[in-house]
Amino acid sequence: MIESEIIQQQTSFKVLLIGDSCTDRYNIGSVDRISPEAPVPVLKIVNTYDVPGMAANVKLNLINLNIEPDFVTNTDPITKTRFIDERSGQHLLRVDDEPKVSDWNGDTPKPLYEYDAIIISDYNKGFLSYTSILSLIKGSECPIFIDTKKPDLNMFNMPDTYVKINEMEFNNSSSRHENLIVTLGSRGAMYNGEVYSTKKVEVMDVCGCGDTFLAALVTQYLLTKDIEKSILFANVASGITVQHRGNYAPSYDEIRRAGY
């Protein structure tokens, strides 16, 4: 299949993305001295910029992979502010501003049966409850991909449902899921006990790599219906993201050139 045909297929998929979003704010600066008031670095800020974060970053990754999802997210503003030394790339501080987030009201742009896939990006900020996620699973007729910080994964054990979490979330979970994908950083990802390794790359920043993995996983699964191939594709995609500062959404062509 040539790349133009892949792009055409991808743009025809109907995908619902639902979850918590935030604004990721980056304050980039230089550190030339230690404060005389306390043993902390003094950051002279030279650049500040905002990018969409959490579920909104998953959306950007999907768009870069030629899927334009229907997007349902919170309207209550969440901001994560990072202070970063430009020379070393080191994160000196992160400040989170998290007001109470209103629950999802149950509305979706289309009936659930019209979607080819549903992606749940649950950062557990209050937008989605266990009950809300279960209603999405039970009301759908398509594969469901859940990235969640909730600990009881067994709640989501239903046909055509995949759960993707990171290693820390895996260690903190209170139950398991039958179709569980655990990202392992530089070691790749584990699916049902088998590790799918990834190529070693120079890591600049791990921010947003889980969002990239999720978007790439779903994109490739829609094309191939093969979860193992999709994990390998997602490994390559997230390996590109960590080589960039902040949230970064690779294109399909970048992933192909990187070795997939």
C-alpha cells in the first residue's frame, strides 16, 4: 500500500476522543547563579509559550497522523507551568493550577455506534468517572482504547477494549485488565506479559510521549487490526517525541523514516 492510500484511509476513520485537557505552559530561561536567599537556581526567563496538553495533545498527535477526531473535553481551565533551563533542558519546577473539573454530561457529537474507534484519555482530573467510562464502553460497537490513571483496571474488562498505562501506573494499579499495554520507557512496551522492545534514542524530554504512543497505537490499529504491529508502530512514534523538548506530534512520514 502506498503512502497516499494510507493517508486516504486514515482521514476516513471516525474517531471519538474524550478526556481531560490542559494548557502546558513552558517558561524557558538561563540559570547563571544560585539565589542568595536559598540554595535554589535563579532562572532568567527568555521565552514563554503555551501548547495543548493531556487529551488535547492526543488530538494533535491524531491530526498529525491524518485523523481528525471528534473531541469532547473539559471547559474548566487546567494549566501546568514548567520552568526549564534552556542549556541543560532540565525541568527546575512545575506548578499545576487545577480547579475543580465538571463531570462530563454524557453528550457526544455523534451516536457511539457511528465511530470506528473511541479513545479515552483519562488523566483522572474529574471529567470522567468509572461510570462514565463504562457507559462509553457499553454503548459502543467499536474498539475502545483507554489511557487512565484510575487504579481499578478490571472495571474495564470487556470485549474490544484495550487499556494503556505506564509502568508507574501499572505498579500502583489495584487490578489488571485482560488487554493491558504497559509502556516501559526506553525498554519499549509490554502487552500481556510480552515485551516489545524499541530502539535506543537520545532522550531530551519525556513530556507527552504517552499521548503520542496512544494516538499512534490507535491509528495503526485502525489500519491493520493487529495490536502487536500497532505497539511496535507506537514505540517508534513515542521514540521520536522524546527527542524533542515539550509536547511533540510526529507525522506518519517521520515514523516511517525512523524505522517502522
